[in-house]
Amino acid sequence: NKEPFQGLLRGNFPMPINSPDNKYKYQEFYNFLHGLIQNALNYWIFIVTDKPSLSAKEIYNTRMNDSFWGLNEGTPNRKNIRKGDKVIFSEGTRQFLGTATIGSDVFELADEQKDELSHGIDFYRADYGVKLAEVVIWDESKDVKNYLESLSFITDKEKYPVYFQGGVKRITKSEYNTITHSTEQKSSTEEV
């Protein structure tokens, strides 16, 4: 029902907020916009890199088998990741490996969960995490360099590795679709 918002949508500002009718309209409009923002999907690149005793692909495969992605206190955008968001996984700055849908809001792991999901390796012991759903591991990965021009968070394309630091990058729906629907390389999928 757009009727209460017509004055706001047409840009008829300032509407007197001190009248009870307008105060109600402002509050309803705020709630409407807030709901849209809260329900909007986010799109992410989750970046996995080699560690001294584990390769990025080993880490990725373990996390996909667990249907879980670990996050820590300082992970960028941790508080913005929500159930239903879409993710592309990147092996550092080398290749995109697959996709998933976030299957839960970010949660703090209990000690039992930390023990189970750590597989006895300290690196995997995360304080926070998200469940993964609809995990798709691509049969053939996609070279990150082929998508640099379409990624808006990379402003200096020659120094693109710098932009893949931090573990989690927000991208647009359009950027997500460009990578996932690309026919540049064969992208047959395998459901996990």
C-alpha cells in the first residue's frame, strides 16, 4: 500500500512531522525502508588462502564438506552477513572455486561446535561462523584475472591482490552474476 508514502516518494519535503498523521507516515515509511534493507540479499566473496600446513584448496574442501564457514572477531563485514546471502569462494587472487548460500545468520560457536568443526587443527577453530547451504563446487575454477574489470571494489586493477585481503568482500548482484553465469570457462557444477 503506497498511499501513506506518496508525499514522501514524490519528494514533498519537508512534510510537517509534528502532526500526528505525518509522524505516523514517517514512521511507517521508515519501517518500510528498514524492512527492505533488512531483507535484501547481500553478495560476497569469501577468500581462502594457503596456510603453512594447509593449502587453500584443502581448507575450502574441508569447509564445504562441513557446510560451514568460520569467521573471527575481526573478520570484515562479519556483522553484515545474513541467512540467504550468496557467496562466491576465491582461492586467494588465483581462482574462483564455487558458490553457496548462507544457511544461517552469523553465530558464536559453543565449545562442542568448535571441537567438532576444528578437526583437531587449531587453524579451523573459529569463534564465529555461518552454516552453508546449496554448496556448489565448480568442476573447473574460474581465473580471478578474467573478472578484474567487472569487480568494482578493485579500484587499481594493477594492484588487485591488495583488495583480496581481509577474508570477506562485498560485491553487487551484477558482479555475482557476471562471475557465476560466465561461459568464459566451463562451469559445470557438483552439488555437495
